Amino acid sequence: MSSLAVPGTEPTAGTAGGTVRRPARRRRIAPLPTLTLLLGAVYCLLPVAWVVIASTKSGSELFSTFTFWPGTGFAGNLADLAAYRDGVYWRWMGNSALYAGLGALLSTCVSAISGHALAVYRFRGREALFNVLLAGVLMPPVILAVPQYLLLAQAGLTDSHLSVLLPQILSPYGVYLARIYAAAAVPADVVEAARMDGAGEWRIFTRVALPMMLPGLVTVFLFQFVAVWNNFLLPYIMLSDDEKFPITLGLHTLLEQGANTPALYTLVITGAFLAVLPLVALFLVVQRFWSLDLLSGAVKS
């Protein structure tokens, strides 16, 4: 005689008389960690919500209505921003895309090669070099900004796109991540097998190690893109021509109009809202790509 399924139970090992069911375990909820995560999410998302709502307000509504009450001036703000100085805002956006996209791509390539070399090869001074890179991770960017400016000034590269791109290519944190991921994802016996098959070192890196390192390199690209996109100090020191400004420095100039010109708050808020959208879109696309690569990497390994 077969036993009947009882709601709220889960099957156990079968017996001669049928399947014995026992009460299912209830999923436990930890209230303190959940509350902490919710408070952290509110803390991070509250400024974003303020920017989104404030971008819908006109200049008069911005200071006369409730903070989180939407306004009716988003279309006007967008039109004013697009018309400001013949659309210089879109040039700033293009400059930021150039600095962040090309800088993150080059930085990821350098990090991949350096991380692979530090993880696979054994040579004298390897650990000392890696410790120097770790020290670079802990060093604040403000300490390096002035020496970088002096070096690029000697080379005549200040106030150019290269003055913002070149210092971003070498990322100590990116090299650190690539080295850790290469050491964990690229087995030594796979590298030795490729060498025994006659593959050169560059072929081993491009055909064997690079596909295995791809999920970690996607993370490096994402971190570096966000860091370059949000960078303010380096362009502020290097650039004087506002046609080469990134979006961060360009929006800053809208606030610093001088004593006789009021700050363009509505344009700054609307521009900040638009500047966040590429980061959100990139994160959503890369996150999906990153998840798929993690699954495929697990199958390969």
C-alpha cells in the first residue's frame, strides 16, 4: 500500500511499505544580516533616487517642492543641457567614453599579461615585485597625481588626451586581481602539457590561459572602467582645455561659473543623471556576461 504525500513534508529513503515522509525543514531567515543589507541598500540607493527625482524638476521646483516629489521640468532640463554651449555636454560624454573605454581595455590587457607572468613564471624578485604592486594598491591617487603631471609636462603631453589615458593603463589593483585569478584558474599541468606539445609562451597565454582568465578579466575591466569614468582629480590637474574634459570635470565647471554667474544646478543634476546611465547599462551587460563565463569556466576546469 503506497503512502500519501502530506503537505509540508519531504520524502526520505523508501522502505518496504512505501515512502516515509518527514516534515520539511523551514528556511531560516537571519533578521540582523538582512536588516543590515537593507540599510546598506537604502544608504547606497538614496542619493541615486534623489538625482533621478531632482532631474525632473525645473529651477523653481528644485528649491520649492518636497525633496522626493517629482517635477515637470525634465524635458526642459534636457533641452537646456543639450543646447548649452552648442552641446558641449555630449563632447564631455564622448571624452569620458574614450578615456574609460580605451583606458579600461588597455589596462585589462596589461593586467592580464602581468598577472599571468606573475602567476606562472618563477623568477628572482617575483615576490618583491608583487609586494611593490600591493603597495601601489594602498597608495592614494592624490600622491601620484603631481609626479605624473611633472613627468608628462617634461614630455609635452599635458593638456592632451594621452595625459589622462597613459596614467590609467597600469592598475596595481587590476594586476593583483589578474595574478590571483590566474594562479587559481590556470592549472600548472595544463601549461606544462601545452609546452610539451610545442606551444610557445605567447600561444600558451592567448590560447590556454586567456580563456580561463576571462571571467576575472571582465571584472578587472568593469572596475577600471568605473574608476576612470568617475575620476576627477587626474583630469583636473592634467587638462586646461574644456573641450577635452570628461563628464566629471565638465559638470564641475557648471557649478563654478564665477561670482557673477549663478551655478547651473538643474543642468548639473540632469547631466549627473545621464552620466550614471552608461555605468548602469555596462554593469547589467557585463554582469550577465560574467555569470555565463563563470559557469563555462567551472565546466572547463
